Amino acid sequence: MTDSNPAPAIRETLLSLAGQRGTDKSFCPSEAARALGGPHPDGWGPLMQPIRKEAVLLAMEGKIVIFRKGRPVDPMDFKGVYRLGLPRHD
């Protein structure tokens, strides 16, 4: 990925992966990084921080949910390993 502003591609990829999984499954943000940067860590590794930033923005907009240990977390206050998914409307 050589785009100087990767945010639109990251957003599109995150929403696409969430939509593919549906409301019952989540995905690892590294899946989005690999989809955009390729299989080698030199390609996808640098995308992890921009992906996190975009995931937080999407979560603040209510378009995705950030999960930690299977539970939704505050997008402005979470640490460690996380997963992403669609909001559940039970």
C-alpha cells in the first residue's frame, strides 16, 4: 500500500471484513492489515496503528464495535489485544 493517506482504504477494509463476518463473529485487526499490506510483516506491521486509529473512529460512529476478551469496550479507553465486529442489535 503506497497511498499517502491510507485511512479511506483502511475504513473500507474494516467495514468489508465486519460485513463479511456478520453480527455473530469478530475479526482480528491484523486481518485487515494483511489484506492491505500483504502477507509479510514489513508490509502489514506498519498498518496496525493506523488501523487501530480508524477502528476507534468507526466505533465512535457506531459502525463497528471493539471487543476485548469477547466483550465490547470503550473505544477511547482500551489496551492490549482486541477484535472488531459489527454492532449487535438485540
